Amino acid sequence: MKLLNVGYGNVVVAARVVAVIGPNAAPIRRLREEAKERGKLVDATQGRKTRSVIVTDSDHVVLSAVQAETIAQRLGESIEEGASE
């Protein structure tokens, strides 16, 4: 099982990630609010500005203070490591 570092000591199971997106678009804000209402919002920002939103296959929405590009790069590295084993 590969873990994806989403910043400040927080990790997500890499295989469960469906999307990594920026936080500023209106549909993403709605997604965030809906997840909060359903109890599926995880705030991993440690009080910092949200810079990316991670959606998992269990419909959880994870907020991260790390840029979406950085998380996508880490996710790609995690997938490559899994393929080489």
C-alpha cells in the first residue's frame, strides 16, 4: 500500500485518489460544501490556505495546503514505485 504525502505529516492512500484539483473554481467550492454536509470533508491544511483538493474513490474530499501540481507529481512517483516492485 503506497501512501501519498499531502503535506504537514498527513497522508492519503495513493490508490484511492481519483482526482487532484485546484480549489478556486465554483464547482469545487460546491463539492467542498456538499462533502462537509455529508461528513466526508477532511481538512489536512493545518490551518493554512487550501491550495489543492483531493477526491477519493470513497467520496471523501481532502483539503491540502500543498499545490495540486506538487501532489500530482508525488502521486506519479508513487505509481511508478508501485510498478517497479
